[in-house]
Amino acid sequence: MAEVLVFVDHVDGAVRKPTLELLTLARRIGDPVAVAVGAGASATADVLAEHGAVRVLVSEAAEFADYLVVPKVDALQAAHQAVSPAAVLVSSSAEGKEIAARLAVRVGSGIITDAVDVEAGAEGVVATQSVFAASFTTKSRITHGTPVITVKPNSAPVEPVAGAGAVEELAVEFSAAATGTKVLSRTPRESTGRPELTEAAIVVSGGRGVNGAENFAIIEALADSLGAAVGASRAAVDAGWYPHTNQVGQTGKSVSPQLYIANGISGAIQHRAGMQTSKTIVAVNKDAEAPIFDLVDYGVVGDLFAVVPQLTEEINTRKG
Amino acid sequence: MSLRIVVTVKYVPDATGDRHFADDLTLDREDVDGLLSELDEYAVEQALQIAEAADDAEVTVLTVGPEDAKDALRKALSMGADKAVHVEDDDLHGTDALGTSLVLAKAIEETGYDLVISGMASTDGTMGVVPALLAERLGVPQVTLLSQVSVEGGVVRGRRDGDSASEELEASLPAVVSVTDQSGEARYPSFKGIMAAKKKPVKSLDLDDLGIDADEVGLAGAWSAVDSATERPARTAGTIVKDEGEGGKQLAEFLAGQKFI
């Protein structure tokens, strides 16, 4: 069976969930070969094997942390040359898309970004995308070279299945461009203890109606009762009430959780572009005419300062 | 020595309009008004600020697109850019991101540059790959997704706010930079700026000028193909209740029914 490269997204050896989702998708089109680079890369092998990786190609060179993006492209290119894969799958993070794009140019391949599904087709790998603020679904193929596809988080289930997971050292020859952009310092984001926004099964968001940074505490309390991530609309972020890293929408993050709860968010097209593919959508808003209500499975027309705390209390009570 | 800054901008369909596919599965541009991609305004703003801080600098805005794309160039010129380059050619219809980056890279080389600044993504395709592709094609460092940027003594520095960390980056010029919508509000064109823009030069280039073959770009030259596009079925009308004191409890009941609690 043809091999499929999966670029591993990990933090010091802890594999992030979207990579495990990629392994599920890779198995539909071939045998997954994982490529893990940077400090802690070897430590990813066990969990990758438990999710079907037949081989794990590893390189722990210091260049991956010291310079931006290009060393990772060099590594993926080396793996591409060694494996001749049927496809290359990368997570649709900002960096993932940059890595995939540069690889595509180097190996003479087309690229598809932000796929929400990948399957084997008669003429090669078929990728499904959701476009125009999720108002259309397209099916696309790569017509030139190896399909290089980035896949959005939450696009496939994580399915444990045993793979051989043979660990092999990947020989990477760094290009002249690899050391072009120095990383002078790196400050890890302080953990809130909540799930990562793009990976979360439930997202609870606040918008203009939250009316102040201090009021985001009630959004956070609801999120915590559900084990959810916290999101914010652009209006709330621009007002300085919540960090940009939590922004959901066209210029922020695109999320696709099982449940999305929008509080005090009117639902402008830019926001809808980032959350419209959520499976179940719920909204709380004072304005019965807010466009968000066109999207919802369940909506409450009411004051979020009354509805949200009551909801949180009810959830906590039911959980016992 | 003058600092030559090229800002790549895109003329995009208004996202609040009703967007559709044409018969060839490219965007139907007939139906929708266009404008300068909002995210590119941040790139123009940072270019102008870097130019203002430099002793001697020139800002060129560059776009690839149909005749109407001149509107995007005019907007950038009215904000304060010095001149514009418009790559226009019938054979460009349907060009994908890889092809666009090829055309932009050739036009940037033709124009001459020390620094290329782009928006983080276009507001239509939202792929966010063109800045990285430009760096790859030009063979210069990529310093992308910056929320803060400065240029001094032939070195660009910036802050990249990623998912798990913030990074301080540094590269020597020439380089490709992209900026996010956190980099600083874009200025509004003044009346004086709008009047001045009418007199600023807009150079037109076609594929021949750039030494690019028609089969390297356009729909036929794209390395990916859209086989089908289906309109997402309208969501079935959800349940909407008015809060009369029990709205939170009613919502909890719904969530429990859906097994979220």
C-alpha cells in the first residue's frame, strides 16, 4: 500500500490532537508515515504507533527551534524524497499551511488548504472544503505532483489502531534558507487549563453584548462547566476585552466543534465564516433580529447576564 | 540608499455580498462588488510607517487582477503609497495561489525590492500561504504573521503570536514580511491623499513582460482542480425561545437532550 506522510504537530513530545486526526484520514488513503521534528520528537513515537503510524521519521536538530518554518520544510522535503508518498497531510495551523505551501513549490505539487475531509477517489485523493463563509462545499483534487493537503482540526475522529511505529532517524540537510529567520526568543502562552480553541469539542464565545473584560468571567464560568474553550468575536477582541488568540472568525480562528454557544454575538458574516461548520449552534442574544438566530439549533432571546449564569448553575447542578 | 518596499495587495469580492461560483467553478465576479482586501490595509499601513521611519524609502503597491483591481491600488495610493504596479492579463483567470505567487514574485523582482509586505491572508481565499510562497520563490527570509514590525539598519524584527507561543524574530533584508490585523489600525485616506493618488503612476504589466507562459497560470495551469461545488443546505429553522425567567434552564434542557451535559 502507498505511504502517506503525516507531519506531526507536537509540543516537546506531546502530540496535539489534530495530528491524531490526520492519522485517521491518512489510513483511508494509505499507510501513515509520521514525520516528527524538534526537541522531544522521539517521544512522540508511542502515541503515533497507537494511532496507526507504520513508521516514525525523527529528527531532533536544534535548527527547528532556532529558526522559523524553513528547517521544517527541509525535513518534510527530505521525508518526501525518502518515501515518495501518495500524499502529504499537514494540520491547518498558520504554520502548518506555510510549511505545506513551501513544500508544494519545492516538490512541484499542487496544494489544497483547510480541507474538512479527505478520501480516496478514482482520480486520486479527493479533498472536501467548506468555502465562502461555509455557504458552499467543494470537492477538489491535486492535478500535478503529490497531493499536499492541510486539514482543519476536528475534521476526523481520533481512532486508536495499532501500527508498527518503527522509529527511524530522518537525515535532514538544511538548505541555505533554513537559517534566514532567527527566533530570538519564544514565550510560551500561559495555559488557562482550558482546551485549545481549534481543538475543543465545545466552544463558548462572547461578543459585544458581554460589554466589558470583567464580564467575560461569566462566559468563562459557562465554558468551565462544560469543559469548553472560550472564544471571542472580533468586536470583543478589538475592544480589548479578550486576547486576540481567542478570536473566532475570518481574521481569527476557524472552529468546528460539536457545540458552539454564541453569547451576545450578532453573527456578522466575518464571525459566521469562523464557526458556521459547528455541528450544533446555540445563541443567547437580546436582539431577536440578530442574524446569528438564522444559524441556530437553539436560541434564547434574552439578556445574557440573566440567561448564562442560570445555564451555568443548572449545568453544575445536573453534573452533581 | 533608498529602502524599496513592495506591498502586495488583493482586490477581493465584498464578503457581505452573495458569492457564487461561475460555470467554470471559479468565483463569479460579475455579481459582487470588489474592494481592497481589508487585511491588506494593515500591510499598507505598516509599509507607510516603516517608510516614514526610514531616511529615504519608496512604497510600491502591487496587485494581480482584472481591470477593476485598479480600485485596490488607488485606495493604497490614496493612503500614501508612492506608486503602483498592476499585473493584468486575460490568461490569469482562474490562477491558484501557487500561480499567483509566481506572478507576484516575478513582478517583485521586476520592480526591485528590499522588503515585501503582505497581509496575513486575503479575505476571500483566506489560505494565508502567499507570503510564505513568495519567500520560497524569491529565496529570501520569511518573517510572517507579525503583530509588531520594525526595520532598522537593514534588519527586520517582529513579533509572531502563534498558537502556543509568542516569538521575537529577526532577519536581514531583503525579506518577506506579513502582518496581522493586530499590527495597528490602518489610516483613512485624506481628501488630499485621494486627490494626490490620481496623479501617481500605475504601471501595467502582462505575462509577456514577466516572462511567464500562459500555461503556467490560469485555470489550465492550476495544480489543483475543483470538481464540484454544492451550496450548503440552509439550516433547518431552530427552536427559538424568549427568556421569561427560565431561559437558562430551558437551554440546559436542550443541551441535556443533545447529550452535551
